[in-house]
Amino acid sequence: MNLGSPDSPSVPDVRRYLREFLMDGRVLDAPWPVRFLIVHGLILPTRPQQSAKAYATIWTEAGSPLVAMGRRVRDLLQQRTEAPVELCMRYQNPTPREALAALMRRGATRVILVPLFPHYAMSSYESAVEKVRDEMRATAPDRKLTVVPPFYGHPSYLDALAGVTRPVIEKDFDHLLITFHGLPERHLRKSDPTHAHCLASPGCCAGNHPAHATCYRHQCFTTATGLADRLGIPAAKFSVSFQSRLGRDPWLRPFTDHEVIRLPREGKRRLVVISPAFVADCLETIEEIGDRARGSFLENGGTDFRLVPCLNDQPAWIDTLETLVRESDPVPV
């Protein structure tokens, strides 16, 4: 299960997608009346037109890159198991209900859900899991559901990330920027089971703490250091940033769009960028980073911008998915 995509880059389809996405109370976590006014009064009148133009630049003959790659990965994983494998998206199509119905038709007696979000966030991982739980209660209440946990520090995932990065850094570079999707700071505090740890001190993400099981920021740092360790990149030569933000509330910093301006001005003109929060290339990697961030970097003195592709359909990533599924459920599948 991944996040989702509009059915086409047309304005009506993009509007439909944005409406479903932004009306999710785990994404825009304001009371429903306030959320409705923000989405329908402030965002939907103009954002669909802007986003439709961006989607048009990445659309392929197979449709949305995210959905097309999801189907490809589904088929590759299906080759590894006799159990039925289906794909769904949290928003738009294919829906969880359709995927569950297909599994039931194929004789599934239990369901293993693989949220394709390496890191825990209420707006992605949690929302996806709760959506499937709701659909299971409505359509297959007698079936067991097993959920694969966030895999941000899993050795197989980190090895796969290192594998797609090595060819890109064979040529010398000045800096590796590891960019993750941004989150409002309040989401971290809401996900903190202790309600007292996350963002309470400068070093809150270090060491071990119960809050880290649901702390997106800690998990991003864990991925970044695990990747750098595998590649032998010293701490001074890589950094973490956060892309994509909406609204005026405080979001996780530093911002990626600011970093691609700052780094070349500080003499780091050969930049490698990777987005480990995304397992398949999509609007946020192709257009936001590969196009806009690249342009900002080069306009501000950068000379070499290299974007590491997402895991996509790499064999090591399919190995990881197979491992995650088998580790999550002791019964052979």
C-alpha cells in the first residue's frame, strides 16, 4: 500500500485526489469544520490547477509513475510467493476495498499489509494502516490482519538504499543531501506516547526512548546514518533535510528548498541527493527534487546535481519486501 496519485493529470482528477488526501484528519489534523473550510475555501480553488501542471510533467504512457511502479513491484513480489499479492493506494485508485476483494476472490485466509512508508507518521503510515483496518472490519471481519512495521532501520532496506546510491557517488562529490518528506512539528508531538519527549530538547532523537517507535524525525535520522555508514560517508559530508510543506505552522527543519540554495553558496557545488522516504519515484522526487530543487541549486552556484533514483523495482528492494513479509508472519506464504 502506497500513498496514491490522481487518476490523470487533469484538473478534476487532481482536485478529487487532493480533496480526499487533505480531508483525511490524520493529514490535516484540524477539527472537521475547520478542515473543510481550509480545504474547500483556501486550497481547492487554486491548488488543483497548479498541481495538475506539475503532474503533467511526470505522466507516462503507463499513467502515474507511482501507480505504474507499484504494479511492477506487485508482479515481481508475486513471483516470489504462491500467496496472492495485490496493490492498493491510501487515496484514489486502486482502493484498499478493491484490493481486499481481489485477495478474498483468490482465496486469502489472512492478510499481510505492507505500508510502503519506511518511517512512522500519522499522515502516512498510521493513516494507511487504519484505513485498511476499517475496510477489513467492513468487508472481511473474520480474516486476520498482520501489519509490517516501519522498516527505517532494517538492514535489508538500508542495504538496498546503499545499492542504488553507490553508482551515483562513484564520481567525486562534495555533499550528500538526504531529504525526507516534511511533517508539521505538532504531528511528532501528537504521535509521542509520552507526550513529553519529542522536540522537547535538542538531542531528543538520540539514544533510545519509547517515543522513538513512533517518532518520524528519529527514524529519518536512523535511516540517514545507517545509509552513510554503509557508504563510508563521514558526518561532515552528509546532512538531512525535509521537503514539501503546507501552511504556516512550524514544520521540521531544515527545509530542502533552502538547503539547495545554501549548500552551493558554501562551496558544496557537487551535490548528490537521495529521498529515502519514497520507495518509488513520484511527483516529490521527479518534479520537486529532480526539477525544481536541481534548478535552484544550479542557479545558486552549483555545478553538478545528481539525484539517486528511488528503490523502484530494484532486485534488492524486492528482496527486502519478501524479507519483510516473511518476518512479519511466521506461517509460510
